[in-house]
Amino acid sequence: MKLMSTNPPASILIAEDNEVSRNMMSGILRAQDYEVHGAIDGESAIRVIKSTHIDLALVDINMAPKGGFEFVRYLVAEGRKLPVIIITGDDSTDMLMEATALGVQRVLQKPVTPERLLESVNRILKRQGQNAPSIAVESHETSFTPAQLMEKVLDLAAENVRTKKGGPYGALVADAQGQIVALGAGGKSGRVDPAAHAEIAAICKAAEKLGTADLSGYILYSSSQPTKVGQAVIASVGITKVFYGLSHEDIGALQEIRKSAEPVYEQIEQKQALAMFLAARTPD
């Protein structure tokens, strides 16, 4: 649902190399009478702003050959005051710090709902003194079948490899109705993190978004069978249904996997540890 505006439409650039995501955002914005221009990477985005008046740019970070930050650096070097919204699946501290340093107006985490997209666009345009239509959006979420959700996970895994963020590992958490709660990909952290598995990243994002560590009733989709660490996290948050693409055996057959010795577990100092736990449970 939309409310028509008599104001000239604002002109918005969407720089996103994923055609599905780009078309989805374009459709949402055009439905509200915005004028939308598309680009598939930072280089083509620069060509658009050289030839067309743009009021606001929505830019993905991970595009080739030039990504979103290269586009924003061009704006800074040229002294252009074009407001930018970064749209990304990366929530690392390094990314947020760089976005802040470059003067990015806002960072939206994927998947972006129509409500969040329109609220952000409208707010920034009004702040810039641009004409933004009065927007009323029907509250809805898109539901997907298990097969469609697995396709999204595999696309995420392939994107993770293409952008050199990590291996072919992706995951997402969805509710029982097939609505996506959070996405995660392996090795996305800018820091060395042995627990940066796709399924763990998706679960952590879902818990943060929902405000609870109890994810019972939610479903995990993963490009490959969860690791032992991932399985422990899955059990701890109460997820009881997991769909995955490749098993550990499948992956082992496809590539040479480093063999490591099994760890040796040995219990020591049991009495002292028991005394510590009992003391901690005893009220003062």
C-alpha cells in the first residue's frame, strides 16, 4: 500500500551485483514513486552519478571489480556530498568503523525488510531536504519453501567464496513459516576466529535480532553439515531441526582435509572444582 505524492520523485541509485536483491529493492522503491537507477558494481555506479543526478545511493560492499567502499572513497575524493546507505551481510567492527570514517549515513544488514528500507530512505532524504513521498507500508514478511531457503544458503556460500571472505559455507535461521531471521557465512570476521563458522554466525545474529538465546521452534539451514562446535551451539539454543547440503563425508571426498589428532580429555582436580562450584551456589 502507498500514499501518492505530488512532489517530484527523488532519484536513487542501487549498486548491487546480486540481480535478485537489486530487483527486489528497485521494485519496493519504484512502488513508492521513487526514480531508481541500477548499477552492478562500484565502477558502473560511478558512471551513473557522472551522467545522472542522484539524491541517494544504496550500495553493497562486496562487488567486483570495485566494491561499495571504493565507490564511497571516490565520492570523498571528489568532494561529492551524496548520502550513502551501505547494505551488507557483514557486521564486523572493522566494516562499521570504515563506514563511519567515510561518512556513510547508515548501514543496513541483509536481509533488508521493505519497512526498514523505506524508513531509512525516507528519513535520510528528508534530512537532506529532498522530496520524499509519504510512505505507508503494509507489514509483511516473505516466506520461502525449504528448497528456496537452501538455494539462498548455497548462493550465500558461493558469494562468500567469490568475495574471498571465506570458504563455501553459508547458513541461515528461519521460522517455521519460512521467514528468514538471520544469515551467516563462514570466515566473515576480520579477526582470526576459529569459531567463525557459518551456522554459529547465523545463530548469533538471530539471537541478537530476536533478543533471546532460546531459538526453539526455529530452523537452521546450512550449506554443509554443522561442525562439532556448531552442533553444540545448535543444541544450546534449542534448535531441533537442521537442513544441510553436504555431509562431512561428502566434503571429505571432494577435497583434501587436514587430518588432526583427536584431542585427549583427562579429568583432574575434580574435588577442587566441585568445591568451587558448591561454594559458588551457596548464598552469602
